[in-house]
Amino acid sequence: MKPISSSESHRGLPDILEAGLSTVFCGINPGLRAAATGHHFAGRGNRFWRVLHLAGFTPEVLSPDNDRMLLRYGCGLTAAVGRPTARADELSRSEIREAAAGFEKKIERHVPRYVAFLGKLAIAQMSGSRDIQWGLQTAAFGGALVWVLPNPSGLNRTFSLDALVDAYRELYVAAFRETEAARSCATSP
């Protein structure tokens, strides 16, 4: 793999969004490798794609090169802050707060059922709340229900693969249970 140049690392990462998705996964910001390749969660140690599959969101493990396929499964990808960094802690808290209004408008425009923040940092700064718990939140964001999941970054070793899968599966069950129930009712005689 070719090295990442500084000019490549500042070009950002395109969103993978469309209107009416069940779930939009929101990273804090793109990593340098993701920004350089133009594909979400492209870092070697990132467990995102494996966790999504094991939790039920995808029938197979997608590769970062196929990140747009996630739309087929009712899910999208975005980042709270567009500026790529090697580590999320390189962002200032004010930079995250300043991104809040634009990010909220993006969520309003695409009207997903859930926005799933990967980690507590972005939603805590954007909402001004210090008491963020894992899972479903009481306050909506941009009209979407908010779910907070552990960050699947390889740098986050607080959560084992099994713990990540369990947390993501809770969202999967919540997000798709109603969709499956609606399909069953629509196809019943």
C-alpha cells in the first residue's frame, strides 16, 4: 500500500447517505488512511466491518472498498467532523462543537430513523451533555433517534470484539425489528 501524503490526508471523506435510511453510522472524523483511500473505516486495525456483519447488519463482511454497498442494507456512513486526523483526540472540543449545526442539518436532510454515534466524544460535545450512556439516548438529534455505540477503532481496546458485537446487535434489533414487522404485515393475506 502506498504511503499517505499530507495533501491526500486533508481531502476528507465522502458521505455515504441517502434519504430514509434505517441507520446512519457516525464516526468522529475520518482517519488518515480512510481519507487517503476515499473509503470509510479503512484502517488496518478497525473492526467496524467485521462487527457490522457479526451484529447482523450485513450478510457478509464488507471491505472498505465496498463501503457504498452498505446502502443496500438500509445503512449509511458519515463523520461528525470532516477533517481527517491520525487519532480523534487530535480534534479540539471546539472544532467538534462548531461542526454540530452543519452536521445536524445533514441528518435532518437525510431523515434516518437512527443516527449511531461511534463513541461518546462527538455527541457529548455536540449536545453539551456530559452524561452520555451507551445505547439509545433520550434526546433526538436532527430528528433522528440517537444511539451511542463503542468506537470500533483498533485503538479502542476497552471493548472486545464480542462486546462490540453485542452493543451493535442491540441497535440492529431495534432498527430492523420494526422494519421486519411492517414487511410481515404488508405481505400477510
